[in-house]
Amino acid sequence: MKFSGILLCSDFDGTLKATPENIAALEYFTNNGGHFTMASGRYPTHFRNAVEGLPINVPVVALNGNVIYDLKTDEILWSNPMPNML
């Protein structure tokens, strides 16, 4: 496939405009083997409704890289919480 092995990751807040043209381009990318996801400092469950219509086909990066979250299964796949410093 044309984009096999390529991961495209976008910031969540204000970086990607979900215009019909951008969504069509992302669908072309993912339909041709590309992987697309989002990254944000937001909590994982925020992505559930906020990314509707975007062709996200791999887990998202949440909490500034401290959580990898699978939207399809509603499951945290990996996390690295900060140690308790108290």
C-alpha cells in the first residue's frame, strides 16, 4: 500500500481543522495503508466524542504522552503515571 508503515500524528487543540478537504485527505491516507492518530494533553476519554468523523485507526496519545488509549476498545493500553512525590 502507498502509505504502509507511515504514522501521521496531529495535535488535538487547534492544529488540525476538521474541514471536508482535510478529512478526505486523511481518509485517502488511511485507506491507502497510513496510520493516523491524535496526541494531546487531554484525558483519554475526551477523545471519544471529540474526534468523531476523523479516520483515527491507531490508539491516541493522551496526557502528554503518559497514556496510550485505544478508542475502539475504550482501553488504556499503556500508562506511565508520575510517581507520588509526597
